[in-house]
Amino acid sequence: MRAASSLRAVATAPRKRRLTLQLLALLGLLAVASVPALAERRVALVVGNGDYRHTTTLKNPRNDASDISAELKRLGFDVVAGFDLDKAAMDAALKRFARTLTGADLAVFFYAGHALQVSGKNYLVPIDAKLEHESDVEFDTISLHLVLRHMERQALNSLILLDACRDNPLARRLRGLSRSLDVGSGLADVAGEGVDLLIGFSTKPGAVALDGDGRNSPYASALLKHMRTPGDEVITTLRRVRNDVYDATGGRQAPWDHNSLRHAIYFNPGRPATKAATPAPTGAQVISFRQSWPDGRVTLGSFKRIDAGRWTELVQSSNEKRATTFNHKQLSATAQEILLYDGERSTGPIWVRIDIAAKRIFWSTDQRTWNFVYEITEAR
């Protein structure tokens, strides 16, 4: 719009100003043309808790979280960051983070601070936690499972990094309060419920990590060194981190991770973190489909491209003579497939994967189980 206004102004401008306006108009058009059709969304929640009020303070978590947050921002992440958070502030930060997750290509959660495992479950400790009674665990801390559940349900890929296995006097206090609580050392193993997830610990389950003598912990220091390397997949980055931490601690600490990723993810992909919303390889603007049901019904429909980033889906039942229209955001497109997302359906968010080569369309309500729905009958 601005470029168009500048062009109109050229016709009436004095000759001396005309060259300037022409140049500005050209720059405006180039800027519009250079905007990516669809940006890859990368979001992160970074928390560092060290200034504890009722237990041992930690000197590095605030530095670790601050430095990791700055690096993620430099790498193109939309970051929610919090330092020395009490329970209310941690709840608020998690709520803000949850609102950014839907449809995100990659979600990262980094936590540095005290944490504990109770009966095989992990809890992150705000700076105001007292844990004076066994029931305080669920009220005064943040369940890691809560964070994990939001990330798995809403983001396409999730990465959780925990530098929280430090020696924790609160855990020893809980052991003394009740014999019914199984309070373990370090953190418990976490596997998650689905795929497209990686959970990294600063040391192996049940072990204690070091806070470090410098500005950062050994784990955060190694992360900051390697996460900026262009073209390294996250699993490569974490392998380099493991080796650095193991060497720096004389073999006393070895980071560990659980990995169910199906696709390559990167901190620094070595290129702009974008996915071009390219058309199907045939230049198709309409993709028609058909589904036959066991009871004899036939569903017909089509996906029609609205613009570079959106499709409209028309679904009609030939038996019932009715039609419904849905709108989808295009999350990505390659020569083989198109990935769409509709967050407004009354039945809940839905992802659609159009496999051009196999002539199949799949759907998923949770980004984990892809179910076959339709057969592509035409792409034009």
C-alpha cells in the first residue's frame, strides 16, 4: 500500500523530487517482495531460579537463563523469559507460553534452578517454595508434566532442557517429613506420551549436576557454545554438549536425553528460519478428494488455495446433500506434501497432511497419530 502511494505521488512531484520518490517506491516494492510467504514459528519459555528464600541459593541459574534467552532470540525464537520467579510468576509465565504454542513448528522450554522428583514425578521449584508439609509439593511447585502436556498437545515439535538436577536441601527436608513420600535424588526419567519430542537433562536420571564455578553451569556453558553452530541438528548439538560437560567435570556429569523426534530440528538451521509456502509441484490450486464409508456414504470435497498461506476446505456428503466449509492455515509445503492447520473447528484443532505423491490426505487431532481420511482424485 505504501509503495503504491509513493508511485502515485511520483506523477505530481517536482522533477527534482521525482528521482527520490521513484527510488523510495522501488525500495518499498522490493521490501514487500522479499517478505517470506510463511515464517516458521519458533517459541520458547526460559526460566532461571536461583534466589531462593527458604533453601540454598544458586548463583548461576539467572545467568544461564538470561544468556540462553538472548541466544534463542538471536536465533529467531519468540521468547517468554523469567528470572527468580515465585509460584504466581511461574504460573503466569507458563500461561503466556501456552498461548504461543498452537501451531508452533518448534517449542523450547529451558529451566535452570532447583527441582525434585517425588514418586517418580518431577517438580520445578519456585523461589518462594517452603515445602513444610508433604502436601505442599503439589501446591507450591510446578509439575513438569503440566509443561510437557501443553507442549505436546499444541506444538509440532517440542524440546525440553532441564539444568535442574542440583543438590536440593528441600528434597532432604521432604524425606524427613514423611515416610510415605518417595523423594529421589536428582530428577526422574521422563519419556512423554507421544512423538516429536526431545527431553534433555543436564545429567543422567537420579544423578546430581554441578552449578559450576564460572558465570554459567557446565551444561548451560556447553549449550551456549554449540547451539549457535549453523546446520547442526539438535541431536548433534546435544551430543557435543554431552562430550563437553563430561570432559569439563572429569566424567562426574554426563547429560542425558530422551528422543522421539521424527524430523530434523535445529537451533540454527544455517539459513533463515522460514518455510516458503510454495504451491504443489503441479501448481495445483484445487485438490479434490473422495472417501467411501462402510455404511455406503460417500464424502466428496476439495481444498482450494486462497492465497500463499491459506486454503479453504469444502466437504459435502453426496448422500445427505449438505456441505461444510473450513479454513486452514498452511504451516508448510514441500514437493511431496502440504501441512495445514485449522484451530477453529468446533471439535477442536485439526492438522491435515496432503501427501501429493501418494495421493492421500491424512488428519490428526493431536499431531501424533495420523489417520487416513481421503483419496485424492484430482489436483489442478
